[in-house]
Amino acid sequence: MFRYDAAGWGNDACDAFVIEARQLTKSYGEKVAVDDLTFTVRPGVVTGFLGPNGAGKSTTMRMILGLDAPSAGSVTVNGKPYAEHRQPLSEVGALLEARAVHTGRSARNHLRSMAATTGLGRRRVEDVIELVGLHDVASQRVGNFSLGMGQRLGIAAALLGDPKTLILDEPVNGLDPDGIRWIRNLLRGLADEGRTVFLSSHLMSEMALTADHVIVVGKGRLLRDQSMSDFIASESSDVVRVRSPQVRELEVLLTAEGAETASPVDGTLDVRGLLTDQIGTIAGRAGITLYELSTQAASLEEAYMAMTADSLDFRSASERGSATSSITDAA
């Protein structure tokens, strides 16, 4: 069995540290929660797992960890089904439900009971307590923990066996800004060591800062499996931000040239379909003063919304109406 040390894992070892799903399918009666998913999560990068509520993300993670049996297909972690690993905590660290802890136990005793199942010593328990910042409350009952403290305990449990692979469902849920920055840096550091990091989150801004690669699912089906930069570029178009005291006059001219516009604030236009040079030329010919003419980079949120618009199971009346708008306010 390969072991991680200060020198990292060799290339041959890293090749085995993958999550491989092949035609993975899960049905509950007539409801297909996961539909023929095939993907590979590789080491050395943070892979984000994205999709609307009901898209099958949690079910997929449960099947990876052997908590749910596939209706068809297969999934392996580091070369074999999770249940076949002799020391699973050293192979995979998982956080699916941080609050799934006996509320009468202290954080320290919870981790000690987990460590005892796989031969880990008390020193390792203290190490992860320090790592996640729970030292001052480690003797308190978990039932008294805040949401953020419970989340840190769940992350400590995932890290307990010093695993090669991490599977985390909404790891930043309940964390304050400092905690979010901490988990971001932690996950990036673990990936840099050559570990496999697979996480889901609905916080697009945070995922954009953390993940290198994205797997996007909708209604149980694979929609995208590509690098973060390629995904954003393929699903988004850059917006040109224009500020002018004559913004309404300019808007008429731009729409006549085929542009799509929106007004996030008074005196400002967001324009798609024309480049900055084209807009500047049109304004110059009409004698229109410009205070700002800049390209607004496409965002992960914009790309995600465009990709999953047809995969939403739950949508309010206002959301259904906004889906028809030509430009979504990304502010």
C-alpha cells in the first residue's frame, strides 16, 4: 500500500489515487436519481461537484462511499470499491453530514472513538483538533456546538486517517469568512501534496476560488467534466460595462447594432454582443461621452446558471420569469 510522507507520493502511486465512476446509476422506484454517470476524479487538483438541488450529487457521493448500492454501473476509490479497503479512514476521508454525531459526546471523545476503529493513536486526534481550530472546545458536548463548530468537527473526522482522498459535501456550510478562507487554503494545500480532493458546494464564488476542475450534473446526468477555466469560457460571454451621462441614447444605438443590454444601476449599461472598440466607435460617432468602458470577466456563477437552467427541479415564479431575461445581473 502506498503511503504519503513529506516527499509526497510518486507518480505511479498518484495514478492509483482516483475516484472512477463508470455508468453509475441509482433509481428509487421510477425516480432516476443518478443516470449513467461516468467520470474520473484525479489527484493533485481540487475537483468541484456542481449541480442544482436534486441533481444527484449527494446520492453519487453516498454510492462512492458504499452507503448506497448502485442500481447499475460501478464506482471505485483508489482502485477498488470503498468497502474493500482494509483501512478505509486512511484511504478516504469523508464529510457528508457534519451533524451526524452523538450529541452527548465531546468532540475529543467522538474522534477518539473513530480513531480506535482503525488503530490510530490519541496523538493523531489531538493533531486534527489543533488543525481545525477546536482545541478550546474539544471537551465540550457536541450538542452545544454551533453549525460552524460542528462543521469543523466533521472536517477533523474526515482528516483523521490522513487520507489520500477527500470527499466533502458542502464543507463551508456554516463557516464564517475566516473559516471559509481556512478550509480553502487547507484543501488547496492537500491537493498540492498530490491528494484527491472532491467537494460539492452551492457557493459559486468560493468554488471559483478553490476548484481547478468541475464536474457538473443536472437531473442525474453528466453535463460537464472539464477544467474550471474551460467551463467558464465555454458557458459564458464577457460583458462590457459602459457608464455614460447619455446612457439611454447610447442604448438605442447599441441595440440597433444587435447588442443585448441591461442596466444594473442608473447611468450604467451591461452590454453583450459588441466589443469595447465597437462600442467606443459607436459612441464617438454620436458624440456620446463615456465615463467607463471596460470588460467584465465572465464568472463561474454565470456559467453555472447558463448550463443548469434546464435542470432545475425547483424554481419560484420570479425565477421562472427571470430565466427569460437576456442578461442576468451578476452583481
